[in-house]
Amino acid sequence: MKNIHQFAKSAFALICFVALCITASAQGPVQSKVDGIIAKVNSNVVLRSDLEFGYLQYLAQSKQQPNEDLKCQIFTSLLQDKLLLARAQVDSVTVEDGMVNSELNQRIDYLASQVGGTDRLEQYYNKSLKQLRDELRKTVREQMVMEKMQREITSKVTVTPKEIKKYFNAIPKDSLPYFSTEVEIGQIVSYAEIGREQKQEARQKLEDLRKRILAGEDFATLAKQFSQDPGSAQAGGELGFFKKKELVPEYEAAALRLEPGGMSNVIESQFGFHLIQLIERRGQEFNTRHILIKPATATVDIAAAAEKLVNVRSMIMSDSLTFAKAAKEYSDDKNTKDNGGMITSRATGSTYTPMDQVDPAIFFVIDTMQVGEISKPIPFTTPDGQEAMRIIYLKSKSKPHLANLNDDYQKIANAALAQKRSKAVNEWFRKNIDTVYIDIDPEYEHCGGLQLTQ
């Protein structure tokens, strides 16, 4: 059961998301039965499509043969999720809109990087990024609430060295995991600076479009034709309703100064230059459309980014600055700069990455490096298409080996802690089953419902 529940948290959250795959036009598996509600926990429902998709995904990834017990385990895992949500609603456990939007953007970026960019993502699901975000927002929010509930349940759970050793010694010798070569990789990133000439060209394009709109042309039509925001261009630049502090400050400030139907001057944000039209206000929310023009990146700017990293690398190699401190002070990558520059796995949060999972663009760089070395600046393109340079740090590289307490203490400690937390969550389930209303379709009553956690 623990493995099934971990699958539900990682596969759904990081690879495809249930809602995204189910609503993709003709992309998912054909359902053999009409979709419908197969269980309710208070007002939270489990759909047949949730179960079927989770079941098929698990079979594909685990390469197990179809069996009814496995489907029951996944059904129980979904019920557990709904119980967490139900109790979160009773206990008023919430997550802020800003955090949901941030996580949603990260997951969209991750999905885009897996399929080759935002354009390919839209083609694959036959939806605009705005539509995908709108459909995923509820799923992401619920997932974050469940994770917050689990953190509260397990916040005081710890493991002692004695418990870690006991956990390891309980693993049969012939079942010890075999770890392939793993590396710890750090990076310091420098984005190409946008030159004054490129900025002026982008601004002028929008000034010209603004004149055309004032002369009578349709804002939405021009947004479809010229906007460089792939998430909203096809929808005429419309972003949908947002609350205050959910959009970048420059954009929001300009939008909130407008009357419905009004158009802003050209404004600049971290994403480029915008022309904004306010569509509607509704209470504390507002809906806008925009035309985004991104300044072109010039070759000279890449050279400047490389020169910056050459200087940073020299300071590190002369021991006047540690790599972690240099990342904090000089890296433009928000995902790694506060983590000592280290690249972590989205699935596990670990800084250790198996060599066969290393980004191919980095693999051939570190393959010739010695532990402790820092590469010269190398060019790359971010998932959103921005040109940049980076230096790579090979912090460690392990040899293939059987798990042991000396080399893998932290991994074993994490596994022991995960097992103890799992027990704490199951105990919480047992105590809270009677505090919610549970209704299960007769077709799935043989699974035993949440009783399987006992």
C-alpha cells in the first residue's frame, strides 16, 4: 500500500496530473465504461476515470500484470486523498493563491520541458496554456492541501540512529538495493542581458500596435497575431480572472488603474513588454487581456553573460568564494541559487541523480570532469526559450554498489523516516474514518474501502 500511495503522489503530481490526462482531447486511453462517481468522502468525489487512469499508469510504470487487488489498492489510495481533503476542509487548512499559481507555473514549465516546449505542449493536449492552467488549478490546489495536511500529521515524526540501523538490518540481504553511479551537480546561471536596442525595438512594436488599436482595430485580433505569450495568444490575449498579488506587480498596477475596456500604455515586466486591456472587474478579481513582445537576445549579450561566469569561476577556484555562496550571489536561476546551486530531483528532492537521468546537455560535460571541478561557461536555452550561460560543478560521483550504512546513510535514514511517517498517516486515517461521510459504489465495496489501511 505504501508504494501505491507514493506512486499516486509522484506520478500524478510530477508527470501528467490526473485532470490533465483525462481532459486531453483523444489523448488518454479509451474508457470501457461511462465515467461517473464511484465514491464520495463528504463532498469530495472519486471518479471512475480517476481510478482507471491511475490503474493503467501504475501498470505501465511498474510492468505488473493486471489484477483486481492492485486496482483495489489504488482505489483505497484515492479514498485516502479524499479523506485528507475532507478533514482539511473541516479544519480550515488552506494554501494561498500565490503559492498555487507558483506551483502551477513550475509544473507547466516541467511538462513543457518534457515534450519540447510550450508550443508542443499545447499541440499535444490541443489546448492553450491558459486552458491547461484553468483545468489544472483545482487539482494542484487539492494536491497542495493534501500535502500540507500530511506535513501537519507527520511534523513531529523523527527517527533516531538506532531506528535507522534497525530499519536497515531488517532488510533481507538478498533484497538490498543496488545503486548505480550517482552524481551531485551544481550550476550557476547567467541569463543573457537584453540590450537597449533590443528593448527599444520591442517597445516600438507595441507602440505601433497601440496606435492601430486606438485607430479602431480589435485588440484580441492583434493579440492572436502578434503576442508572444503562448499561454494566452490564441485566446486573444485573455488571461482570465486573477486576484491581487497573483500577477507580477508592474502588470497588476497598470491593469488596476484601467476602467473596463480601457487600454494601458506600454509597460515592462520581467517577461518583456505588455499592452494591457481590462476586460472586467468582479469583486476582488479582475480579468485582462494583453499583447506581450519579448526583446530579442543579441549575441553580444551572451558574451557578457559568459564573461561574468568566467570571473565568478575564477573567484571560486582561487578560494575567495565558495560555490554555494557564489550561486547565492550571482546565479540567475531561482530554482537552485538558494540551494547552494545544487540541482535537485523533483520526484525525490534529493541532490543525488543517477547518471542515466542526468540532462543530456550536462551529461557530456560532467562525463569528462573530476569530482570538485567546475566547467567553463557553456551555453544553454531555458525551458521558456531564454538564452543563457552556466558553469557546472561536479560535487560528488559515487561508484555502483549495494546499499550500506557507510555510503548511503542519508538515503537509508530518509527511507526509515518515510516508513515511520507512513505509519503515522495510517494511524491518523484509522482515527478519522468515522469523522467523515463515506459512500462507496457497490461495484467497489469488495475493496474494503479505507479499512485496507488498517
